Amino acid sequence: MSEEAHRGHCLCGAVRFEVSGTMPEASACHCSICRRTTGHYEAGVDVGRDQLTISGEEAVRWYRSSPEVRRGFCATCGSPLFFDRDGADWIGINLGAFDTPTGTRLAQHIFVGDKGDYYEIADGLPQYRTVPGAD
């Protein structure tokens, strides 16, 4: 791993991971699938697959939430951890699973057209009805 490494794990510790290199900016996804998966909205970062090392990968279970997307969670404690798109060279990681400090900040909100009606987004960050460039 590189000199700069960011570590995290699921609630029970069966799955641990390490991301090498600088953390990218994060985004908050408000789509109905992320809300159902996390219980609110999902805050995460997309990192290159070559930056990620997973320990306890045998405890990761994948759920295909759409034809091209799957979500990885710990089979023991149920912690949502990963977001993965077929053919992509990146993998998304839920920020709540990282040990702090992460060195990143939210940069945008996506799929706000699908957000829950029980909260407001008031942090002043850019908001996209779907994803940047599609609005």
C-alpha cells in the first residue's frame, strides 16, 4: 500500500479494507435505493479498484440492485460497504465505514429528485436531479 492509506471496516470487523492514496471528493446519493440500503442517504467515495484491498472478502455478500449495479455488505452484521457497477474501473465505498480522519469532504448531492421528504439539503453544495451532466 502507498504511504497514505485509509482504513475502515464493517460493524463487527469481519470485513476490513484499506484504500491507498489520496481520497477523492465524496458525494451524497439521495436515490431511493441508497436511502433503503442505508436508512437515510448514502455518502461515499469512488476509488480505483487497484487502490482497494479487502480483508475478510469471504464475508462480503453482493446484492444486485439493478441490472448493472450491485451493493456489497457484510454477511455477518449487515453493514453496507460497497457500490459496484459492471465494467467500471472504480468501486464506491460508504464513508461511514471508514476510520477517521478520511481527509475528504462532500462535494455534491446526486439524485436529489428522488430524495426523502423528511429532510432538507441546506449545506450549499451543488445539487443534481440525477447525476452531473444529465440535468
